Amino acid sequence: MIQEMDNHAVVVHYHIFKNGGSTIDYVLEREFHSHFTTLHGPQSTSWLNKSDLRDFLVAHPLIRAVSSHHLRYPTIRDEDIQVIDICMLRHPLDRLRSVYQYMRHRHAVEDDPLWKASKELSAPDFFRYCLEKHPAWVRNVQVDWLSSEDDHRSRLESALAELPNIALMGTLDLYDESLVTWEYILAPLFPGISFHYLPQNMTQSPWSGLSERLERFRQLCGKDLFDELLIANADGVQLFEAASAIVKARFKEREDAEHWLEEFRERNRRLEYQSRTSLRARVRNRLLNRNPPDFTFTSTGGAK
């Protein structure tokens, strides 16, 4: 729990869809309470830039943490507003697999052509459809997110140049290493802050590794389509690998890093146990205090 916020720093989460961001939002809302909010444009496809972010923060001076699906880089730097940006990246093909699963099983927006296609098409046909009709949706999405429209360099060069500037960099496959490092970085500004978590909005086992998930995706798509998607996302793979290297280096900079990682995971285990026991208690109390003629039990699986 944050002990004090006697500063004007603002944590800004650049929430890329299906990159583990719902769990980060869960943590930010828990830690910052009423000082946390979300920022989105008027349409689901809106893009917001640093001028929009600056206007919002000036208009809401008590906010200390913001999350947005619509904000794009570059962020505010070297100005009177101290922005501490969060960005979590993921292997692009692993992300595509997760997005497809989410759209097919949980997403429900009937006027969304991609949602409709995910319901009607098999995974291979869906991705072939996207490559032909919606290439921007399946090609180097995270590179576009981090690159600047005003940069004269290529999008990949622009995105790679942005990576070292990101205050709180993370990758999905180094999730705990990322978050425990963020605690250490933020502690001087927000004493007592903790990023221990319960996973939110998951479409996969938290224990499966990247190579295992990519192999399942290759089997699902077939070798030719998998290779085509891999080539289409070559820049995204390079960006992900560069981000992973930064995350590993920052994690190792902390003295006794492995000790603090295990301590962090122990906090996660305790939180998970408390959640399970609390849920069992609520269900038990409901059963004991139910009104039989009116009682209806509904099971809702998952947090997503």
C-alpha cells in the first residue's frame, strides 16, 4: 500500500491489448485508489498523443496513475509534468494467438468485422483473412505503437530508439521480473507501492512457456501460414527481443535480485490463497443464509 504521494509524478500505462495489461490496471487501481483513472478517446479506434495526455493531466491534477488503450508514443518527457510510463510487450505471434482466442470466446461486438470473422472462420482462415483485408491488425502492431509519426527514421528504428527511454519496461514472459523491478524503481516516489497481483483477463495457463505456446500456434496455423505471419512480424520480433534484453538487464541491476523475485512471488502466492479462501467463505455464507424459494446459483468462470 502506498504510504504517501507527496509529489507530482504520474504513472501512465500504455496498455497494448492482450499484453497482460488488465493485471497491471488491477494493481494500479488497488494501489492508487481514487487517484487512478483510465483515458480513452470517443471511438474504439481512437488514437491519443502526448498533447491529449498533457491536457488531461492539467485538467485532473490529483490523478497519479492513468491507463489507456488509445495512447501512443512518444510520451511526455522533460516537461513540468513528470510522467513515468509503463509499457508491456509480447512476442507478436503469441499476442496474435491470444487476441484470436479472446475475440472468438469472450469479445462480443457485433458491428466489429474482426469479431464476426473470428466467430465464422477457423484460425488459419481468420489469419489469412486478416493478412488480406486488415494487415495493420496482424503486422508489427507493437512497433507502430512505439514509433513516432514525426520520426524521419523507419518505424522499427523509431520504436527501438524509444525502448531505453521507457521508465517501466516489461515483457510478458518476464512478467514477475518486470513488476518486481518496477516496485524498486517507484519506491522513492511512492513509498510502500507493491505490484503483487492476481492474474486478470487470462486466455492461457500462467505456467506455459513461450516456446510451448508458439509451437501450439504453429500446429494450429500450419507451417506455411505460421512462417508467413512470422515474416510479416519480423520487426515486431526484433522489438520484443530488444525489450526482453532491457528487462533482464534492469532486473539484474538490483542487488539480491533473485531473493527479491522469490519474495515477490511469495506475496503473489499469499494473495492467491487469500482470494481462494475468501471466495470459499462467501460461497459458504451464501449457501448457509440462502432463501430456498428464491435462491439461484450462477457460476461465472474467469476474471476476463
